[in-house]
Amino acid sequence: MINDHIVDSTTDTTVPRRYVPDAPLELGSVDIWGRTHRGGRKQNEDQFLIARFDRDLVILQSTIGPENHSMQKDDSASSAAHLFAVADGMGGHAGGDMASMISIQALIDVTGDAKTRDRGWLSALESSFATGNERVMQVAIEHPELTGMGSTLTAALIIESTVLLAHVGDSRAYLARSHSLKQLTHDHTLAESLRELDPLYQGEVPREHLNHVLTNVIGGFNDSVHVETHAATLQIGDLILLCSDGLTDALTNEEIVTILESRGSVREKVNRLVNGALARDARDNVTVVLAECGGEESRVEHEAPAATEELTSSQEREPRLEHPS
């Protein structure tokens, strides 16, 4: 049943976010927080990553690894860039969880290689998607029961006043600015392909049934992956939202904007988004990573894994197969 209201214990007073047109963005002032929840599913096949680059890649928050990462920001560090990503697995619990984990790990491995980064940030992002695809396909070959497993992957990298995006699948990246929400990525679904070919399509299969039939993923049944890339200039007050379709299936753009413009920290807004989707009986896993550009101070808020429902839930996942290095 769909609830009429979004339940949130924190204030729902909305105020305009501070917005300074064409204001230069200081790289250090980026606030980021992420959360994932299994929603209406028995298992959580989503993954997310938040990291920064100093001399090396430093994982701040992530769902993968022997233990979930959650590190306090070192205020003395001067970050060259911030990387964050969301992956949504497909192919049943074992396969979907594995594919999304491999995709995020490939992103860490490839972008964490200084030699790869020397070829350019966007090239490093694209290479990480190709590496993830190769690894997923190799695991599926070695374990036929996982044939067809795949994952979406939407990654954002903020460097100076620019955000670089790399994307496959139907997870999404949004830019929130001045009371508006702009989708920066395309949905790689059969419904979207039909919409582009024929906006008036009235085939026998209702278009809404095709919204989650993916045409481009990491893994799956295709040998190669086609990476969609974008670059955008950021302004102080901008919000970059990455999310799996569990959020956007449950909340409208207007509801998302209302939450993003509400009072509170980035972490509080992330919780409101996830809780809002859960209040609407979200049928799928719900994952949100939110970055705020600029502000009075630079901070990345994190808490111990044991204190967060979203991180402890991922610790309950079944043991994963090893993937090739």
C-alpha cells in the first residue's frame, strides 16, 4: 500500500539552499554521506562508495570489504578529488550482490592506480568500468550458476569546480540547484530506448513494464560495456545525488527536491530520502549518496558501522566468491 505522507522524525521545514551564481567552488568544501537499505527485498544487492584522493585513494565509506569502511576525515589533508558511486546488482541475490561488489572494487582498484590517473580522470573512470565488466564476465564463466549476473554503476568524481560522471544502467545522477532537479544520466533501459525511437509508442507491452529491462550493464550477456560520460561545472550550493532506482521508484522529483532543500546536514537529508522511500513501501533496495558542494566548512560526516542500520545490514550478506585480480 502506498502511504500518503513521508514519515521523518526530523524537521520538514523547507528553506531555500544558499545559492551563489557563478561562485567559485573550493574543492575542500564537499560534504558527502551515503546510506543503503534492503527496502522490500529480502537481501541487499546494492553497493556504494565514498572516497577521496590525497596522494592515494582513501576510502571514507563503503559497503564492500571484510568490514564496511567508515573513516573520520583528516582535517589536515588536502584532497585532490572526491569519488563516490552507487551500484545496483542484478541476477538473483548471489549474482547481483557479487556483480555490484566487483563493480565497486574495480572502481577502487583502477582509479586508485596513480599510473592510470596520469592518463586523465575520465579515462580512469572508463577503464574501471571496462575492468569491472571483464571481472564480472570472468566470474560468470568460472561459476556457470552466476551466468547473466550484472550491475549498474554510476560514479561521480568532483575535482576543483568540475564533476565528472561515468554511468551504465538505470541508477541515476542528479544535480540539484536553485529549487530544481536535473537528471544528468540516461536510463539504459528498453523503455527509454523505445521512448527515444518513438515517443508515441503504444505497443502491446506497457512501457512501465520495460522500465527495468536493462540494455547496458556491467556484466550481463554482453561482452562489452558502453560507458556514458558527462562533465559539468559546479557552483557553491550545488547538490549531486546518486541513487539506485529504489529511491526514484518510490519518490517523485518534487518530493526529492523538498527533502534536499530541507534544513539539516547532508547526512540528515540522506536519511530523509531513504526513510521517505521506505515509508512509500519501497519494493527494491534503496541506496543514496549525496554530496553538497561548498558551505561554511569542509566536512565529511561518518559514523561507526555498528551504529548504522544500513551498514550492519550489508554485513549480514552471504560470503562472496573471490574475483580475479
